[in-house]
Amino acid sequence: MLADRITPMRTTKAWRWIAAAALLLLYVAPVHALRCNGRIVEEGDHAYELKKRCGEPYWVEHYSEWLVLGEGSRLEQQIERSLEAWYYNFGPNKLLRRMVLRDNRIVREDTLGYGYSRLGQNCDLDALAPGMSNGEIVARCGTPAAQDTRYANEIVRDRGGVARQRAIRREEWVYETPGRDHHLLILIDGTLSRVERLDR
């Protein structure tokens, strides 16, 4: 029988190849991982390393939150955590990237739609959809003619004396269109909520 002819040596070699391939997959970066100048940028890297490898982002979003430890106890400690989102455009054949940093360390990478050969040159304000990030809007339409930001605080408490307080940002961006009505964009925490038209 054919099964009797398969030697343990051949079976062992096959399993070795499978194990080697599995180990290799563990060490290969994901296909969507950001590579700049031949180097991978990954979670945990410092902002300095990101800028050194990938250059200046075209748009940076700054915000912060406060951690409150020992809330309601005799000793309460408040710690500010700085958060930023850096946006990169590598051209029309590659995806836009948003790198989220907390206290100067990368904590998340998001891929967005395809990039642009020139920023601000593909703007159709009527086609902007709720849920778009502010960095995607800047990539399409450039920076707004006017903008205003207001804040409200949100506090989330657990039962162990730890609270997280963060500012909810409400932004109003105005884009002027020559000869047409202007557009008012309402963004909540860096995400487009709605678009309104303003009289000229």
C-alpha cells in the first residue's frame, strides 16, 4: 500500500517545512504596515523615529485626555496624556495613513482611501460624507478658510477609583467656493458630522 511506503523521515521533513513557514509568517510585517525608506514603522515606535523615517506629516491633529487615579480618595492623581494623529500622503498609488500617537508613541495605524498627487486639488465639498476624518478632508480640499473649536468634557469612571476625562471637540470649518455658496463643515472629535451651506 502507498501509505506503508511513506517513511517517517519524509513526514518529519514536511512538518519541519510547515513549522518554518509558520515561524516566517510571524516575523513578516503585515502587508499594510507602513514602510518608509525601507524601514517598517510600527506600534511602540517613538514620534522621533516616525518623523525620521517618514518625514513631516501633511496634517497633525492634537488632543489630550486626563487620567484621574484614586478619584474620591485622600490622594488623587491627575495625569495628562497627549494624543496626536499624524496624516501621511504618499501619492495616488498608495493609501493615506493616519498614525495615532499617545505620549509620543505610536499606538495605532489606520489606512484611509488612496492618496493624491497634490493635496487640496480633488475637492468636491458636496461629496464629503459623514465619518470622514479631518485629515482626509484636508487631503482633498486643503485647509479651511476659517475654523473655530469648542470643547466639552466627558468623564468615564470605573468602580476602582480611576476616571478618564477627555475633551470632546466640536469644530466648525468654512470652505469658500468662488461664485457659489460657502460650506460649513461640523466635525466632532476630528470626524465629519455634517455639511451645511452658507450664503455668500
